[in-house]
Amino acid sequence: MGAAVENKVGYIRTNLGWIPKDWEVLNVSDVFDFLSTNSFSRNQMNYTESDGCLYNIHYGDIHATYSEPILDLDKCKQVPVINDDVPISSYISYLKEGDIVMADASEDYAGVGATIELSNVKNKKIVAGLHTLAFREKLGVTVQGYRAYLFKHPKVSVSVKVIATGSKVYGISKSNLLKISLVLPPLPEQQKIATILGTWDKAIEKLTQLVATKEQRKKGLMQLLLTGKKRFVGFTEDWKEVKLGVIGKVRMCKRIFNHETSALGDIPFYKIGTFGSVSDAYISENKYIEYRSKYPFPSKGDIIFSAAGTLGRKVIYDGKPAYFQDSNLVWMEHDESKILNSYLYFAFETLRFDSEGGTVKRLYNSIILGAKIQLPSIAEQQKIASTLSAADKEIELLKQELNNLQQQKKGLMQKLLTGEVRVKIEKK
């Protein structure tokens, strides 16, 4: 790679900032033709492939499933298939190699304009679905493998977000997207950039698959160890099945009212929506000290879990100053001579919470205390917990490595797509 931009020599100023003088700026309407899309719902799809089946790119999968800009259809097995009994219009557009599909709706600002490029389409029949915009290159000014990156240019990405409208859901109109400007390097440079970024994508994909494999193995190991189907050498004592109510009590913090919180403050106040993440509310230190001393409060190492919303989400309380929303966030107060917190943390994964009337929407104290748990000896609990903790640690390190790799690629991508760093093209 060449040197970074210095004093803008060899660069020209455009509406998308400084770009190399041999690059050009064209509108989406100049480069692409739009294709027709459909509005089939999820219940009109399945994941059973067959000869001649019709695949469908759904906007939700662009946001949540397809993590990289290039969707390799030889590798990805998570593209839904339209049900056989769904009538298909004769005017539908079938996607081809290198076509672009953009999600035109997003529930969050960050997801606005999420885009994928299709690779290894071959003889597959594929259409673009609900809340998508599909387009095809028409001028021959882009190379395959680079097209999705056109919308990753930092200023192009911002431009797309600017045209998004809506309150709860952000939407992009085709007419507004047509006016968006794109930055186009010469074809050989596009190819080189695509190859470089593709190498990073392959490394990220490989590491992502490794994380998924490790998580699946840990899940299987938990099922074996926490049910006693697999036991460590030297442990033969029978396990007991007991209700949580036998080993402890459900506790929660004293209620904090809205007027007692603020957007800034001394002590983070965690609610059901911020639990396990970053707090968006605070209480005063005086209130924290008073309530902690007078009312139930978790000890360091206690397992705090959600009793509403997504049930059973859990964190280990680290002992740092913090306060937790009453009734929604609770913990078990128990004797660690009977059950270790480190074991309880993993055992939560096997608990079944029963209630009258079907699906549990809230974990009332009676439901929690009635849940049954398999209880080995303290020594065996310790062995199980340490083994699963080691697996968690390995997965966490791999996730950190993956995040580092993704951030490195993001930084490199910005420099390459803006021309701040040039790639060397071998002259023929």
C-alpha cells in the first residue's frame, strides 16, 4: 500500500470529501437499475431446500443473519425458501451474480442502509423480499465483490442515513436513494480493494464459525454435566433434586421511583432494559447507602436474573456500587454451603419454570421457588462450575479476538474506500 494522503496532493475535493483525482463520483441512478421486489411474510417461507426452490432475501436477515457484505450462497444455509403454495408473479425479478440488496427499513439508526452483494448465485432462483431494495449494475463501472462496499464509504453511509425517515422504524425511499452519490475507484483498484477486504472477511468468518462451534460444544457439555449424565472421576455420591425454595429465598432491591432517578448521577440504576449493559439512569449516593443498609441488597458473587422481559437473563454481581430495579431484577439469597453461586449460574440454564395457564410471562416468587434443580455435592459443584467457567473464558477470549479483527477491518476499510490509503496496482 502507498502512503497516506499528505496535503491533498493528487486529490480533488468532491461532495463526498477529498478523493484521488483518478476516482470519480456518480449517483446511484447512474450506476444501477432497480429490480422488482416482493412482500412475502415469514410465515410464507421455510428452510427446506429442494430442486428448483425459490430463495428469498428478507430484510431481517440482512440486519441479523448476514454478517458480512458479501453473501456467499455456496456457504450460507440461512436463506429462506418461499413455500410451494405461494403464487409467484410473472413480473418478479430474479437476482443474478453481483446484484445488490439493501434493507430499506430498520428499527435502529445504525442499521439504516445495510447492504449485501450476492456471490455464487449459479443456477439458484433468488428474489429480494419484504422491505428491500434490489439493484443491478448497468454501466460496467464496478467489479463484482466491490459493489456492497460502495455503501460502506463513511460519507456515503451517512448520506443514506440522512434520507431515512420515520420515528419507530426508519425507512429509505427509492427516489431518494437514486440521488445518493457514490465514490468509484478505477476498476483495477476496486478489484484489489475487494480482494484485500475479502481476505479479512474470510478470517472473520472462520473465527465466527469457531466461536459458534465452541458455544455449541459448551451447550452440549452443560447438558451432560448439569444433569449428571457425565460425571468426573472420583464423584459417585447421589445427587438430590430439590426446589429452589428449599435452598433459599428470592430477594429484590427496594423500589426506586422515577423521580428519584436522573440521567446523570453517582450510582448506576439498572432496569430491565439496561440490565447486563450500560445504565441510562442513576440514583444519588445517599439514597444508595441508605437503601443498601436498610433493605435487601445482593452480595458480591450473587446471581441477579431477570424476572420479566426476556426471562432468566443473568449476571454475576461484581460488588461495584450499583442498584437494581425491584421485582424485575431479583436474586436468590441462599447458603453457599448448600449450593455455590458459581454452580447456580450455570444451573439456571437447566431450570424449568412452570405456571398455570401456559407460557410464563413473569417469574413470580412462587414460580421461581418452585423450580427444581439437580444438586450434587459442593466438591462436584465446584468441579462442574470450574470446567464450564474455563469454557466460557475460552469463548470470551475468542470473541475479543473476533471484535479486534472486525475493528481492524473497519479501520482499514475506511482508509481504502476513501482513498486515504492507496493500493498498489501492478502494471501489465
